[in-house]
Amino acid sequence: MNEELLKRVGDKIFPCLGFSPTELLWQRLARVVQQEAGRAGAASVEEFLQRALRGEQAVLEAICQGLTINETYFFREPKHFDALGQLLPELAQLQQPLRILSAGCSSGEEPYSLAMTAQDVLGPRGLAFEVLGIDIDSQALERARRGCYRQWSFRDQGMERARSHVEQRGELWCVREAIRQRVRFEQVNLIERVPPGPFAVIFCRNTLMYFTSEHRAAIVRQFTETLLPGGILVIGSAETLEKPPAELERVSVAGAYLYRKREPVVSRAADPAERTRVLLVSRTPVSRVAIRQALRLLPAIELIGEVRSIEEVRGRLEENGTAVVLLDALEDQAVIERLAVLEERPVVIVTRPGHPHLRGVPVVVVPELVPGALRRVAPEIGEAVQVARQRFSSRSRAATPARPGTGFFGRQTTVPTGALAANGRQGALPRGEPLRRPAERFLLIGSSTGGPAVVTDLVAALPAGLGLGILVVQHMPPNFTRSFAERLARIGQYAAREAVDGELLCADTLLVAPGGHNLLLTRAGRVQVVPPEPGDIYVPNVNRAFVSAARAGLGQRVMAVVLTGMGDDGAIGMAELAAAGAYTVVQRPEEAVVAGMIEAALARGGVQKVLPTADIPSEVVQWAQRGAAVRG
């Protein structure tokens, strides 16, 4: 295949679709062009590419439709529909008829599932609704309008939930007319426009990840503007919003995460009595000014003063009373090593990627110190300050060595008494202990569809002090993994960040494999961030990470966990780890959003234990404690 011609065609098509031109997308383009050239009866692939460059509409449409991934089925990710069913009576009070948008609807299974859910909930109440399905693929929309599907479109829970709304016609199952009348379809390119609202519900699942970050931000902004106050936006479980608009609030309903548009409020300055007082420690004028400007954007924050060194903090706090210490480590990371001086004070660290973090201390990572960077992360600074304040106010609970940690899992996980006793108190730098010590044991987590929510809850439930270094390999495109790591840093007790090539995996640290790259673990406990190999279907690749740990001789120090996900990634690596002495666990398949990865691992025979989702954190703690007992 002529690489130059392929590059010119990609440069012509990707901007029209708004797709981020990743290496995997270029590989997919090559496969689609080869396939479509054969279907069109072209003399050669090169001739087909030339026709595309000449602007032949049929050729361009064939390539565009081949690039759009139409993997869908009825009631995919059932928890989203459970959450919708729970919210519909309340949402119907916002608008009549209730309007629902299915963006990136493909061949129609999702909008029909939405209509079926609405009919089951709102129909008996006599409340009206309508569903609009949109997609760029005209052929998929034609299939959607026909409303007839083969059995495969009803896999998992699909047929169980849709049965009363479909009828069999030979080998096909067709949506009943009562539902089809509630759904209409329209061809729309989301980078050009979003259908006019208002909508009470917008589903846009497993679609945003293919766009560039600029297009994603613009589309989400338009979704937000077309949502009614109180309305909901649902994205795929494997997706996150990097910087959601301020109007969107992330909430959990019926075990699913979604975004709800806040009710409008009258802007006012925070009551001085309600403000959180902050003392800034910064010796670098440039970052000090930038942080000061960022804090001015936060009405709930009161800056009570600025000092240049950490040793000056005690006197200032004695003068001004309790305050959160905001530590500027953007240009001076050595300041973190003197954190023990603060002892019992609540602290937030503002730092750069790759700088050392401390367990129990909220951290805000600023990607680069350029004009506006601090202003963009101002909301994260505000959130971290409130977290530090709340932790400080409840430090009596945090000081209990064996305090159970709980999370969304609803199970207790016990902190090893000796580990926390040695550390003095949660969130403080222990006197005499090195700032960074290598991880004693490694927890490797692999997941895909549905993974971010489960990983988030797992990390939130894990206590610090276990001596663990955690690697998370989640199938995610570039630009999503960093925000995912930042979220994990906010909710848990582990210093979480996107992995940097060559860094040592330390205790109480969590590294997320960067999107578009693979993450490997070396014998010395360092990570390598490497490009994907040509045969890697999934990137970041779970198998590569697991196999690297096994072949580095780390097997007996590893616990490997495979969670929800589509495909078979992780199965080979888990089997190799098990043979090397690792402890291997999978989530119960029936609790997964998609059980493909779990079932593939079970089929390979490398799984030692199948656990309910809620029991996994406790199992991690017990495994780590067993390792500590053996070392002792």
C-alpha cells in the first residue's frame, strides 16, 4: 500500500470525522481501505485511494462508514438503564414530552433500549416521551429505521429486558410498532452540530473517545447547553470527561456513574464564616503569582497569607489559627522532604508530573507552568483544599492504626497495624523514614469496558501502608488516562499519576498506563513506557504488562486482578503470572459490565480465585498482610 497516498487520505478524512489520528486509527484506516477497495472492485488499493483524493463521494462515505465502529447491542451496560429507570419519574417532571437523545446511536439498539425503558416506567403513568437517535453512518441508520435484528443483538441481558417489546419474524426479532413510533433517526456529524434541545437525557457512550480533545470539549459543551437543568448526560463506562463544564456534577445512581446538570444558582461570594483558610508556601515568584491568581477564582477559599519557606508556617498558623497549607512544589520539589515540620497540619501539594507524592496528602498536578495552567486547575485546587480540611477535622479517626477503610464496595478492608503505627499518622511524613521506598509487592489491575468505575471504587477502598505499588492498565485512548489518574489521586490514599518512563514504582503509589502506550515492569521495580507493538489490538495492553512482571522474576510478589472488559486481553499474561507464582483473581463475570476479559482468563486456566466485586479490596489487604508476615 502506498503510505503517502494513505497519509493524504487520512489527513482528508480524519478532520471531517473529528477523530484523533492515533497510531491505531492509522492501522484501522489501512485495513478499511484494503477491505473497501475489494468491495468496490477497484483495480488496486492505490487506485481506490486516488479516487478518494479526487473526492468521489461513494468512496469517501465507504471509508468513513468503515472507520466508525458499530459495536452495539440491546441494553449494553445494563446499569445505565437501571439508573435511567430510577430517574425517569423525576426527569419527566422537567419536560413533557420527555426528550431523550442517543448520540452515536449506530444501528439503533441503544435508542430502542432507551424507548423500552421509558415505556416501562412512564407508560403506566401516562407520561409521554420521544427518543432521537443520531449517527454519521447512513447505512447504520437505515438498519436502525428497519428495526429488525438477529439474536446476537440481544446478547447478555438484551433479550430478557427487550422481550415484551419485540416480536419474532423468521430469524429476525423486530421492534414492536408502539416503540418504533417513539423513536426517530437523523444523520448528524457531531463535530458540526448537536440537535437543538432541550433534552432531559443525553446518552453518548463509547463515542467521545474517538474525537480529538478539542472536539470532545466542544461536543460536551454543546451537550451541556442543550440539557435541561437537572437533566443527565451518560457516557461509556470506559470513558471519562477530562475537564467537564462546571454545570455538570458527577453522581452515582443504581451503581452507575453519570453527569447531572446542576440547577442554576445566583452567584454570590461565599460567607466568610464558610470559607476555607489557606496559607501559601512558595519560594518561586512566578508560580506564587500564578497560584495566587488561581485562588482568587475560588470564592470558598480565603488566602490568609504567603510565606517563602516551610519553616515559617508554624508561626503564621499560630497567629492566624487553623488553615490548610498549600505547598508549592512546582519548581522546588525539595520542599516536600521538609514536610514533617508541619506535623499535624492539613496540607495540599501543587506539583508537576513525576514529582514525588506522599500518601494521604491531596495532590494537584499541573502539566506545565505556562500562563493559564494554574487557572485551569483552580477547581481541582479548591477540591483538594476541602479534602485536606475534612481529613484534618476527622484526624482522630485517621489516627487509629487498624481503622477499617470502606468504599463503594460496602466491605471493610483492614489496615495492617504495624505499617500505620510506623508511619505515625495518615498523611504525615514519618520522621526518619525515606520519602520514597520501593514497593514491596505489586498489585496489577487490567480492565476495559466498565473498568474506570470499578477501579475507582477499588482504589478508594484500599488503605495505605500495605507496601503496595499498583499498576492500572485500562484500555483508554490518549488524553483520557491522565484525567483518570488524577481522579484516582483525589479519591484514594495512594499517590496516583500517569506513568513516566523509567520511574521506580514506590510503596503507596499507583501508576496508570498512558493512553496509546504499553506499560512494562522490570526486575528492579521500574516501569517502562513503550510504544505498542504491531500486533497489539488493545492499547494499553494488559498482556504486555502482566507478562513483563512474570518474566522479570516478580511473580511471587504480584497479585494480578482482571476486571470487566470486552475482548480477551490479560488472559495470556495472567496464565504466565500464575505459573510464575503470582496470586491471580478475577471479578465475578455476572457482575461485570462486559465479561469477555474475565471469561478469557478463566478459559486459559490461570485464575486462582473468582470474587464478588465487593470482596476484592479485602482480598488485596489479606494478600499483602500474608506477604508482610512471611517477610517478618
